Amino acid sequence: MGKPLIIQESDDKRIKFLKKAFGLHRKIDVIRAGLNLLEQEAEYIKRVKQWKHAVQLVVKSSQVINKEFQAHSGMKSKGRVGKA
């Protein structure tokens, strides 16, 4: 059997409002919808952290490679950029 959940009166009012607003039939449907949204947000935060970590790993090597390309760029060193 499920675990009992004690809901405060103010929360109960919010749940009833959401039930009506979204056409849900049971309180648990509102709770599950909220949990789904929280899980999606948690996954998004996890992905953002992974992307930031990946960027930090490649940023230094990327800067070195960009400097190498700039140093050997024929267009930049011969003043051809922007001239016809």
C-alpha cells in the first residue's frame, strides 16, 4: 500500500485549483505532474553542468589551436583581409 501523505490546508487549496485548471480527476495526478516537471528540470540542470564541464575541458586546447591558426594565417599576415 502507499505511504500516507499529510497535506497542509494551503497546499490542498493549490492542488484543488490545479486539478480544476488542468482537468485532472485526482490529487495524485497533480502531484505526479509536478514530479514530472521537477524531474525534467533536474535532467536539464544535469545536462547544463555536463556541457559546462565539457567546455572547460576543451577551452584551453581550443585557444592554443586558434593561436596556431592565427600565427600561420596567410590572409592576416599579408594584410589581405577586407581588401579587394
